[in-house]
Amino acid sequence: MQFFFPESPIHLAIAIGFWICVVGVIMPYLIYPICLFVLSRLRRVREASGTSRPVTFVISAYNEATVIREKIENTLALEYPKDFLQIVVISDESDDGTDEIVAQFPSVELFRQSPRQGKSSGINASFGQFRGEIVVFSDANAIYHPDAVSHLVRHFDDERVGYVAGRQMYRQGGGAAQESENAFWDFELLLKAWESRLSSVVGGDGAIMAIRRELFTPLKVDDINDFVLPLRMVVAGFQGRFEPDAVCYEEAAPSFRGEFRRKVRIVNRSLRAVSRVPQALNPFVVGIFAAQLFCHKVVRWFAVFLMLGALVNSGVLAFAGLPAYVCLFAAQLCSYVVALAARWTPLGNWKPAMLLYYFCMANIAGGLGVLNFFVGRKFVVWTPQRDTVATGAEPTA
């Protein structure tokens, strides 16, 4: 133990700081998943029955002319009772012909928000025309399996369930950014399944999420609806489920730059959500869900600062001549060099190197999202990134 924890009080304090940072970095990716898997195996799963209920299917759109027709046709083709399905498109002052395309479908209701104020404001303003007992939120580029809504709705026979998140998948064949996102997303889906089995899935998914209409509460203009609403429901005593058979497909961001901006925005808005529902981190209010939220989300958002802390602390001890920390410091430097090289050299053809780059990129983006939160910067509106109308790529399994 002395090899890692020196006798000098100053060096010992720095070493302890290093290991705290290391534990924090690996918590969301190793420690938490192992604990979550073990604990979730101890819980019995209650099977959902499958009663159809009136549904309002909400499509949020801003300048989605390239995809909105396909999205509406996909929604109209859902295997769900037509007299139980209301379809509403919220157009956030689109000016590219989106509204005109929606108007070509008489059974689809268009709510145009003007001036442009973002998704949450649009949901607030249009909520009065939602008639369904269950509200399904979807993105304009999310293509659903025909039975997806049925799989979401069947969980609401359990009165304890307030929200259900479906399984969003990214299509294959979009380059390094999409391949890296796919790898990390597969891991995320495992966590969602285990969280759902243990207590509640942490957060929803803006592409495919259903809630009880009666549990909706008005959103602030900068709220992220698929995180704020689930947190409020858990605090109110309801549970959230993950339904892997409710599947939709989306394109990942077409480039690392686009993915970086997306993650900055999401972390910023998600941290703001937690700050507005702090009870969700109180175990005396929400039980084990508080630990899930902290380990899965909060620690991950701050990971880049922990990575920096580990590098600095190990560097100090390395320059003090402690052999163990010379190795640990060198290992970190080598990892970051490989990550950087993977982005700009042929080393990126080696998948582990590209995943390492993506890991670093995602955590730096998360750190920027945190910094933007603390300086008061808010993200309310954004412009969707679409390479083409449709890629024709095959979806991931």
C-alpha cells in the first residue's frame, strides 16, 4: 500500500486526491454498472399487460422539410387504433416549407409557434389541445417501428408508472462519429434496462418517450422536457420504465463537431434540470433513484474535471519521484496522445483509439456544458443537423 500511499502527509493527501478522481472517472463506466446489474437481478419484474389507451403523438419540428413527410407517413402507419391516436406537429416558426407539408395531411393537427421559442415553450402552448390520456413525445427524424407506441402504452396499466422511455437506435454506416456514438449508446441502453428493473430509468428520451397526460407540469423555456418531467414524476412517487421493444431509429450527428455541440447543449440543460428538481438527489425522497441519478449522470457530467485532477495530482507525485505515479502519469499522457492522434492521423482506423478519442471528446463537451451552466448560459433553441433526406443506411440491431 505504501507503493501507492506515501508516508509524507502532503504526498499522501495528493495521492488520496488522485484516487478519488480515478474512482469518479470510472464510476459511471465500471463501478456503477456492476452494482446496478447485481442489484437489478434481485428485483422481480412485473409484466406489462397491454391495454390500448387514447394517445396524443407529439412531433416537435423546426425546419424539418427534408424529413417531416416521412415522419408523418411513418406515424400514420403505426399499428395502433386510429380512433385512439391524435397526431400533433409543433412547428417552432419553421420557414422552410415544413408547415405546408404538414398541411397536406388532413388528419394531422399543426400547432405553429411564433415567434420561435424552443421545444418546451411549444409543448406548453399546445398542451391544451392534447386529448390523449397518454402523450408520446417524438423527434421529427425519429422513425418508429410499427408496434412502438403499443409497447410504450402497455406499461401504463401499472398505476405506479408515470413515464416510459423507448429504445432509440442510431443507423449504421455514418462514419467514425456515428460508429463511436453507437458503441457508447449500446452501453447506455444496458444501463437503462437495469435501472428500469431496479427502480426507475434515469430520464426519458426526446425521440421516444410517453407520459401520463395528467402528470404533465408546465416547463420553463430552457427546460429539457425528457429529463425535467421524469425527475418531477419520480419525486412525486411515480416510476419510469424502459421498454426495449419500443424502437425508433435516428441518424447520429454527422460529424464529431455536431456531436460535440449536441452534448454541450444536453449536459447544460440536464444539469439545469437537476438544479430545478434537487429532491431527485435526496435518497429520503426518492430512495435508490438518487444514487442512480448521481452515479449515472451527475458524476459523468463532471468527469473531465476529475480527469484533469487525476492528471495534475499524478504529475505532482511523479515529479516528486514516486515510481508508481511516474507510471500512472505516463499512462494518462499516452492515452491522451493516442486519443488526439486517432482524430487526426490514420490511427483513427483502429477502433479502440477512436473510442478513446470519443470518450475524451464527450467528456470535454460535458465539462463545457457544466461551465456554461455555472456562468448562466442557457440553450433554448437549436438548428437540426441533417446531411440528407434519408441515408438509406441499415439500422443497428
